[in-house]
Amino acid sequence: MTARGPRPGPRTERLTLPGVLTADEALRTVEGIAAVQRADGAIPWFRGHHLDPWDHVEAAMALDAAGEHERAEAAYRWLAAHQNPDGSWYAAYPDTPAGVAADAPTDRARETNFCAYVAVGVWHHYLATGDDTFLDRMWPTVVAAVEFVLGLQQSGGQIGWRRKADGTVDPDALLTGSSSIYQALRCALAIAEHREDPQPDWELSAGVLGHAIRHHPERFLDKNRYSMDWYYPVLAGALTGPAATARIKEGWDRFVVPGLGIRCVAPNPWVTGGESCELALALWVMGESDRAVEILRWIQRRLRADDGMYWTGYVYEDDAIWPEERTTWTAGSLLLAVAALGGDEATTAVFGGEHLPRGLDSDCCG
């Protein structure tokens, strides 16, 4: 059943952006995410579809940015209650369809970037609320998740992308996933620093991971057709300054379709909302807010649905919305990009990264 708490309130002043999103539009989007959230706190992609831990956290962060802290906390309680003994979560859980046991996973692989992202969400929630009790309660969950993830770190710093359903490790590393883990490790270190609970092993792991992302593309599977591999090292804070600028410039014409958004995969004629909003967030991280706003305007015109949610993507050669789904994580990514551009302190802290620990710098090493 759908969570039936109070109607989301009008605390959307930081979720407005001239020419992109009005307060009323932001409220409708927040209401759309809240309507999908179950009474137990779980946030599936949409009702009747599955939940994955990364997108669940992304939607919870959007709720926090909107001031819906009780709903966000319920999402983190769901994660804590469903964490596996080894600190992981499964890759997919059903929205309890008929004939399936509640929360029996539909994909028993355990993906490292899915598991690490809880640290980003927990730190974001703390910064939004100042709730030390919440942070204390979630700390064991974060510790266990980080330890699971670092158990799959390779000698070159990169992170193996999953433990398969049969328990064997897939050592191949994904640049997008490892970049997301880099951001998560920095947030986990920020939590540890706040709690005065040093984690030197995490500092070392974050340092060598960041070094691998910056200097050793050969350590990751070649997925350069995917736009996420293009911008995510910038979004996650692994690439900054001139290196970030050069990377975004190099891929701009390959991925960006002016007036529409960015391709999920080049050269396919399919632009997607989540990737476009994440690119906007990466541009904000680089200080290029004007270009970020422009991309969000494209998404607002093309992919916003009548109910305030957002379509996953648009096939422009066919003038067709595809797939015909409105996902909580697409809406969440839009709200988080708007929140960053609007100066929401918690959101700017976890994505801007100015005050996040960077781990032990290993760029002096080979």
C-alpha cells in the first residue's frame, strides 16, 4: 500500500528555479514520489515495479531536499532492516506483486555502487536535519556497507562491480560505479570524522580509488558509449578543475542533443531525464550553472508529465516517449539538481564536495 502520511507540505522554496520549476510544480513532483513510497518506507521505481538500493536512496534524498524528513528517514529505516549480514543489499526487490513473498529479492546479485550509496544518503539526511540520533542509529549500517564494498576493491584501486548471485566476485570494474563509490566513501569519511571515529583504511581506499579514476582508465571496462561514464567522474568529485572541464568538453558534442537533453548511449537517438539531470548537477559542480539550468529547461519541456513526475526518456527520431514509465529516481534527480542550483545546504555539501574528506592522496604514486 502507499504511504499515507500527511500530504507533503509547501516546503519547496529551495526547489524552485526561474524558467525551470515553480513551487507548485515542485510540490506536485514531491507528491508524486511520496505517492509511490510504501508504508514501510520503500521507494520502488514506480508502483508495481522493482526497487534497487541506489535509486531508492536518490529518491529519499529528494524527499529530504523538499523537507519531507520523516519520509526520507522511513526510507533509510527500510534499508537498515533489509541489509544482508555481509553489509550488502540485493540488486532488486519487488514492489510485492501478487504471489511473491514481500521483499523477496528478484535479483540476488549484490552491486557495490548500489550498496555504497547509503553513505551519501545518510550524510545528506544528517546535514538536512542535524539529527545525531539518526546518525548514530545508521552508523552500523554504513560501516557494514562500506566494508562489503571495500572487500571487492582490486589492487589497482578500482572496485569490482558485484558479487554474483552464486557468491562469486565479478572483479570487472565500472567507471561510473567506482566514481559513485568514491563519492560515497568521502561521505562515509565525513560521518566518521563527525563521530570522531577515524577510519584510516577507508582513507587509503578512497585515495587509491580516486587515483585510479583520474589516471588509469585501463583499469575499468570500456563503456565510453555511455554518457554516465563521461560525466560521473566529475559529478562524484574525482575529477575537478581543468581536468573536469576538459572531460566535459571532449564528450559534449557526442552526448548532448541541444534542446532535448543528453543521450544515454551514443549514438542512439534516445535522451534520458536522469542522465540529463545528473549532467546538469555535474555542470553545477564545475561552476557552470547557466548551462546546467539550460539542460534542466530542456527536460522540463520535454519529459515532465501532467502528474508532475518525469518520463524516463524520449526517442527523438520517432518523436516518442520511451519507455512509458515515470520513475521516482528521474524525478529525484531533477529535484536534487534544482536543490543544488538553489543553494540547499545539504545537497550542495554532498555534491559540491568542498568540505568532504578526499582520503589519502595517492596521486604521487604509479
